[in-house]
Amino acid sequence: MISDPWFWALAVPAVALTGISKGGFGGGAAVATPLMALTIPPAQAAAIMLPVLCLMDIAGLRAYLWRWDRRVVRILVPAGLLGTGIGALTIRAMNDDWIRILLGTVALGFLAWTLYPRKNISMEKPGAAAGWFWGSLSGFTSFITHAGSPPVMVYLLPQKLEKEAFVATSLIFFFTLNYAKILPYLGLSLIDARVLATAALLVPVGVAGTYAGLWLQRRIDVRWFYRLIYTLLFATGSKLLYDGVTGL
């Protein structure tokens, strides 16, 4: 397994935050791979996160089973799978620096969009065409960096779903995408014994984080959670973007 102590210092809180987000907060998953990619190659960080995400998705999905919006799911899931396929076909053309640039751009773009005043954004419900566009883009960024949340949120938030339906719809979407990535990741030789051994130690952290999120969402002020996520997104996104551009 990976022995670098700096990796573990970042990976444990990153996976815990991802679990908490899947337990009902949302947004935290966007920071996990960028944090790990500060100490190891981005593709390796994504490969380590995949088994962790797959098992966390089971824990989260069980809590929100059948509560998703079927109309939205029928649009997003096929679109996301299309984007996943595009990601699988193009990842070999991207070196580590380009992946860092993509990671940093997505992180900072998500942060900018999230913090932009909502009153200046049209909140009309986007149609099926928008769902296919944002769902496909989410599938692509999810395959490369597991940063699929920012694009899909552009489509999901204006749908004005009830909280449980919103969380459940997000969960089933990423559950499907994450399990669809397994065979391509294996075919691309991104998953090996070292990756699996490292992921195995992080799985309990992620699952515990999921149940902690279910417990915390009704007991704490979520603003503090999001402030932490936004700070991490800004710091890691800026660093990865800088490293990627200077490394080209």
C-alpha cells in the first residue's frame, strides 16, 4: 500500500468528508480526489477512490432506497453513462498535468458557481436536452477525476426536488456511474494490488463518514460543513491548476 504519511494525512479526512456528503450533505465528494492528487498522481488517486466510493454508495443508497425522482433519473443516468464511455476512450490521451488542470478547473468552477448569487441565475427547470448535456459532462469528469458533482448540480438544483428526493437522485446517479467505471478502470490497468490495499484501509473511514452524515444532517448547522468544503476546494483547486499549468 502507499506509505507516504502526507498521503494518509490528506486521504483520511478527504474520504471522511466524502462519506459525510453522501450521508445527506452533498458537495463533499468533490474535494476527495483533488486532495489526494496533491501527493500522488491524479489517475492513481482516482483509482484508489473508486472502490471506496462503490462501497460508500451502497451504504448511502440503502438509506434513501426508491426515494429518487424517476423522471430525472431516466434522463441523467443514460447521459452519465455516455460521458463515462467518452472518458474511458480519452483518458489515455491525458497526462498527469492535464488531469491536474482538469481537476483544478472543475474544483474552482464548482466553487465559483456555488458562491455566485442565486438571484442572478435563472432557476427555471432545465429540460431533457440540458439534462443530457450536464449528465454527459458529469459522467466524463466523474470518470477522469470523480468530480462529477459540479456539472450535474447545474441541472439538479433548478429541479427544486424535495431534500430526500434530491439526495436519493444524486446517490443513484453516482452509484450507477461508479459501478460502470470498474471494468474500464481494470482494462486501463488503473487498479492494481497496491491501489486495492490502500483503498481497503480507507473503506471503513468512508462508510463511517456516510453514517455520520446521516446522523449529523439533522443536528448541526450545515453552513460550517460547506465553509470547510469551499476552503478546501479553493486551496486544492488553485494548487492543482498551478501545478498542472507549470508542469506542461
